[in-house]
Amino acid sequence: MTSVTPSPVRRLLSREIQEHVQAALEPLSPQERAAFVLRHYEGLSTAEIGRLLGLSIGASKHSVFRAVRKVRKALEPLLDR
Amino acid sequence: MTDEPLNEAPRSRAPVVHPTDDDLVLHYYDETDGSPGDVDRHLDGCDDCRARYVTLQRVMAMAQASALPQPRASFEEELWQRLAPAVTPRRDWWRPGRQRIPRWALGAGAAIAAGLLLSIAPWPTAAPRVPSADSAEAQPTADLLLLSVLDVHFERVSRLLVEVGNGSGPADLLRARVDAEDLATSNRLYHHAAAGAGEAVIAEVLDDLGRALVELSRAPAELTPSGEARLRNRLGPGTLLFKVRVASATIRQQSAAPQPAVSESETPS
């Protein structure tokens, strides 16, 4: 049977990516971070996020947009590795 | 880029409208304002936009693969620093009988919760609860501790609900059953405490949670695929998780409300 255990290199890269994600989330404002975590990891819609955070849908979307821009800026350099 | 406009008929002379980065983000999350088909058609015909979208997908997949961000190493210490002034005078408040001291809540549970709890805090706009003078002064320590413990409890349950909703296979469900049984026991305790503290809304959420946790903990070991899917659908992310999130937000507001100082007379000698 073929082993599916990630190679050490792969694990190291995963850890590095995780560190980059954390670093990317650090500078986000609390609102942006909340919106991104709820949208990206928890799967809530922007409407639900707006209700939860007391924001309009537009403000909720913009929080997600700003967060995604910052996360992209941090992670895109890793794509070609 | 091609000359094919996003929302126009092929023969229209209107300028090409390419989706913005924000449009692509909405499309990625299936929240496109208009018809998702319009964006798909544009991406099919526009190499540049398709390349932008593929890059977005890859970045987002990378962020997804890393799962929830880990809590800061200092999280537990920060939580204790926040609690310590209030906890110390009444250290025994949460030690009735065999009830489990929420060490897990401040350890493992807190670690699980940290990614969201501290990331999300402060909840920015909900009106903070203004405790009445009577209630605030009657048992500020108990209130603060109850709220803090509940905060972590809700996060643990949220995590479980998300795992149930997103998991697959009987092994996942078996682990979830064990966790649900553990959480159901704690949940009963917290429900009793919340009801006793007059936190009717929180108690109601805990009541709903209790039923869900018991249902999950008593799920048959041998479930048919369709039965498993129904269970996951019923207990996974949805209305219940949303209620928990709202309750969690409420708790954070209450925890953040100024607590009256503990008088010297309350400090044990």
C-alpha cells in the first residue's frame, strides 16, 4: 500500500504557509479578521456576517474584500514555490 | 483580454466589462451579485480574467489548507491576566462537587477558541450590555467567570458543529459523538448556571445546544450513509451555529463591560 504520509519537505512547506497565513491575518483590523475568518473558514455568507457583526451587507463585503486583498498580497509570492 | 463583454450580447458595441478583483472574490464565494453564469461565461472567454481567477483560487486554497490560524502563544496567559483580578477572590466559585473545573476551557478549549475568539474580538457594533447596579455589584466575579467559561464553551461547540457538518465517514462521526457526550455534560452545568444567573437568552441557546449534543452523542454507531448525511445536515453549521455565534458575541460584550472592583472584604484571608 502506498503511504500517504506527507513528506518532511511537504510538512515543512505546510507549516511555512500556515505561518504566512497567520502573518497575513495579524495586521488585519479586528473587523476584517472576523469577516475573513467567518467567511473563509466558517462558511458564513456576507449577509450572515453582517448580521453577526452588526454591519450592513456592503460593509461586511468590504471587510471581506480588504481582508482577501491583504491575504493575497501575503500568500501570492508562495504560489510558485 | 477578449472583446466579449460580461453582461452584453455578443454583438453589442458596449465596452468590455471585466470583473473586478472584488467581483472575483464574490464569485469565488458563490455570492456574485448578478448571475454567476455571466462571470463564468466571461472567464471562459477572457484569458486574463481567467488567469486572475485561477490565481485567486490558488491563494484561497492555500489559506484554506492551512486551516484555522493557530492561537497566539500568549493566548492563555492573556486570558488569565484578564480573568485573574476577578477570579482570585472567589477561586472556589466553580468547584461545586464533582463538576469539572474548566481547565480544558482555559487550555485546550481556549487554544481551539483562540483563533476566532481573539481574532474576532472586539465585536465592533453591538450595543454593550449595561449591567444594573444591583446585578453588577452582586456577583461580578461569578458573572465574569461564567461568561468567560461560556465563551470558550460556545467556541468548542461551534468547532464541533463545523466538524460534524464538514466531516465525512463513520470515524469522524464517532469522534464527534465522544466530544458531544463530553460537551453535553458541561452544557448541562452551564445551562443551569446561566439560568440561575438570569441569563435567559444564553440559557435558551444552551438548551438548544444541549438537545443537539445529546442527539449527536446518542447517534447509532452504525448509520446508513443517508442517515449520516441527515444527521450532519441537521447538526452541522446552520441556524444553531448562528445562534451560538450571536450568543458568543453577546458574551464578549458582557465580558468587556466594566466590572466593578472586588472589595477587600471579599478577598479570602
